[in-house]
Amino acid sequence: MQQQKQEKVELVLSTIEELNVKDKVEVLANVFISIGIDGINTEDKINKLNIADILLRDVENNGQTLANALARQGLLILTWLNKD
């Protein structure tokens, strides 16, 4: 299993290899958001306009979970990248 995980890491890294560091981080942040959103149980359709509200509501209702923490970290990274 560990070997499979390492191979996936290498596949992801080789896939984004040609990007600059900022673009690599942006891609990974969006992956974090996508994975996190998949783990959040909501009837709302999540989009760019309501994602923060849905994440805050999820934290309020369920506490900190891996899913909402991952999505929040992805948003934080994107916010940081957009400061430039």
C-alpha cells in the first residue's frame, strides 16, 4: 500500500512538473478543496460564492473534520497566492 501511495505522489509531481512553484501550489490547493468538499455532507450546491459559508456551517455543525479542514486549507492557500 505504501508503495502505491508513493507511486501516486510521483505521478502527481510529474504531472505538474512543468508548472512554476506558484502554479503547482495553486493546483494542489484546488485539489485540497475538491477532496474536502467531497467529504462534506450538504444539500447545497457548493460554488465559489457560497463555499466559505458552507465550510463555516459545517465546522459549526460537525466540528473540525478532515474534510472541512482540508477544504479550508485549500482556500487559505488560494487567498495567500492571490495577495500578490
